[in-house]
Amino acid sequence: FEYFGVRLGTMYRSDDQRFGWGLNYRSEVTIAAKGDAKTTTVQGSKTGNVTATTKLPEQISTGIDYAITQDWTAFGEVTYSNYASVDAIHFTSTDTSLTVNQINTKWRNQYNIRVAGEYTGIEGWALRGGYILTLPVVPEEQAAPTFSTPAKAHTITFGAGTTLMLSL
């Protein structure tokens, strides 16, 4: 991959350590992935090198955490990804003629909304759970096996953590 981008962030923590807020920005990043292609037509097959060029969209995230009590902390985050700026995935080849030079995306912007909680009232353990709502990028009329599903995604997470070693 060949890419360059910028990531900037800032964070605030209250004096009493009960509240935190953060903001993160990632610039658009153009990527080129190189690989092999095989083109099959009535006249036969050709193989060669191919490069797929597209971009990771600009992204902005903001999140908060709040210590409700000494044992309970709530978390929230919203992420916006500018996928509408990705008009196509382009393919080029120096070795073979391609039957598909680009895939038009017609993507929409994506929102990712996360809420979570952490309980630390059991000595030595942190119990965590959360919910993530991801809004679709791919319009229903563009549904294809190469893209994500054109529907909302709901994710529920659970976990636990403890310290295994105090020092190495």
C-alpha cells in the first residue's frame, strides 16, 4: 500500500477525573493495492498485474466517558465517515486489458454510534458491555458480494478484564 494521511486528536479530562471528552480527526487517505488479475473472454484468458486505487474517507469521531459512581462508568461515541466522497474503485493494468476499469460505489456517509458501560465493583475485575449501531454505506440498489450489506448493523459486546501479572 502507498498512502499518506493525518490523524489529529484532543482530549479533556475533568479535575475530579469523573468526566472525559475526546475528538479525533483522520484525513482522507488514497490507497493503491497491487495484485494479480485474470481476464477471461471468448478469445481466451489473460493474466497480469493490476492496481486497485481508492481512498479511505475523511473521518471525525467524538466520545465521552462519565464515572456515574466509583464502580460504574458510562461511555459514548459517535463517528462520521465521509464515504460519499469515494466515487469509485479504479483498476489499472500494464499487462492485460481489463474488462472492468472501475466499480462505481454510490456510497452514503456512515455514522457509527456506540454506548457502553463498565463495572469495577468486583475486586480485581472489570466487567464491560456495549452496543454499536452502524448505519449502512451501500445503497440497496448497489448491493454486491464485494461490498458490505446495505442494512443497519447492530452489535452487542460483553467482556471482562483482570490483571494477570503485576509486573514483567
